Amino acid sequence: MLVIAVGLVVIGGLKRVAAITEKLVPFMVILYFIGAIVIIIMHAGQIPAIFGAIFRGAFSVRAVAGGGFGAGIAMAMKMGFKRGVFSNEAGLGSSVMVHSSSNVKEPIRQGMWGIFEVFADTIIVCTLTALTILGSGVVDLTTGLPNEIILASGEPLESSAYMSYAFSQVFGPVGSAFIAIAILLFAYSTVLGWSHYGTTAAQYLFKDKVTWPYRIVFVIIVFLGAIMKAQLAWDLSDTFNGLMMIPNLIGVLVLSPLVMKATKNYVDRKLHGKDEEPMLSMFPDIQEMQAEAIRNAKTEEDAE
């Protein structure tokens, strides 16, 4: 089903499907937030114990002992990098193609939205998810170890189903069904987004002639990803994300002085009220063209 739905949009050009998903996903996100907050409120008395369990797990003797040999720190860093990339894509370079499509004249302003996205994904969404799961009773808050929970089917509860179980404890079957549908829509919209990323990169490297071959290959890869083992899919994703991140981080480091200069210009004007010309581009001709357009617009506004 996923391959067919992706193929209809990527190859078939049925943008209506993508448009429906574009409207459904924010709606599902809002429902997810509301549901998580309701569950957290219902377990509000456990919040101190939950944070206590989190900090005990991070700074326990067992964690320190493992870190002393380097194994604990290495594992924590590795998993943090891997899952952090999937959470917010910070440093990956993928979301740049979406941000660059905006109609904002000043790049620093759009960059601020990129910073907010990382904060929202990592701090807000992940914290809500952690509080929801830990408050549902799937983890022993004293020991920090998972409780053995047997489902109605007789199968033990797996870690991948913790959120579904947490929602079902409060909202019943509707809660677990909602999580399943939400994950499906989130995954579908993510696949469509990555098809846009890949198409943009392919067009930049090989021009428009590779657009259709790339789309066909992309749909084939989606099919292969849907039938392969989950661990293999995770390993491949982690590997290729790492390969993509390396050149991007090199570019980030090289361009960081320019970013700092543009950010200082933006802060000086917006927060400190200094009368300076905004930095709109690193290319002098584009900078002058954009600055001239802003000056003309301001002149027309003052004349009115």
C-alpha cells in the first residue's frame, strides 16, 4: 500500500494525495499533542518520579561504570547521533532544500525557524513522548527496567509498541488505532519529503533528464525498504545518513564565519535597533539586487 501511495504521487503526479496528507499530518500532530498532554495530566503525580528515574538512569553507578570503560559513553553517543538525526535532521543537510524554497528575503530569519524546529522536535515532542510512555507503567520507575507486560494476544509488549500501549491505557482501542494511523501518515509524508530532497539533488547534479529515472528508482527502493528486515533498514539508514552528514558538516564549518556575521547583523538590527543594511546573500550581485528591492519597497511605503 505504501509503494502504491508513493508511486501515485511521485510517478503518477497525483498531487491531490499529497495535498490531503499535507492537511492531515498537522491535524494528527495536534491530536497527538492533546492526547499526550491528557495522559501526562492523568499521571501528573508520577512526574517527579519519572524525572527521577530518567536522571537515575543517566547518572547511575551502572551508567558511570560503563562510561568508565568507554563502552557506555560510546554507545550513548552512537545512539544519540543515530536517533537524533531521525528526530530533527539537525546537521544532515536535508531540510535545507525545504527552507531554501521559502519566500523569506532574509536567510537568517528562515534559519531561526530551522533552530526552532530542532528545539520543538527534540525538547518538546520527545519530552512529551517520554513522559507519556513512562507514566503508562511500561517501565519500573524504581529500577528503570521495562515491566513484563503480556498483551491480550498473549504476546509480550515490545518497545516499539510502548506509545500505542500508553494511548490505549487511557483512550482504549481508539488510542492504539490513532497511533497506528498517525505513524502511517507521518511515515508517508516523510517518504514524500525525501523524494523531493532526492529529486532536487539529482536535478542539480544531472539536470532535468534524470528526474523520471530517479523517481522510478525511488519507488523501487521504497518497495525494497518495505519488505526488508527492520534491523537491516535501520543499519542502511544510519550508514547513508552518516555519509550524507559528513560533507554537510564540513560545509557548515566552512560557512560558520559567514553565518555568525549574518546573525550578528540580524541581531544588531532587530534587537539592538542599529541602522545597518541587512545581509541578504553571500553573493554581491544578489545582495545588491535584494537590498535595492527592499529600499524601493520602503520608499513606496513611506510615500503612502
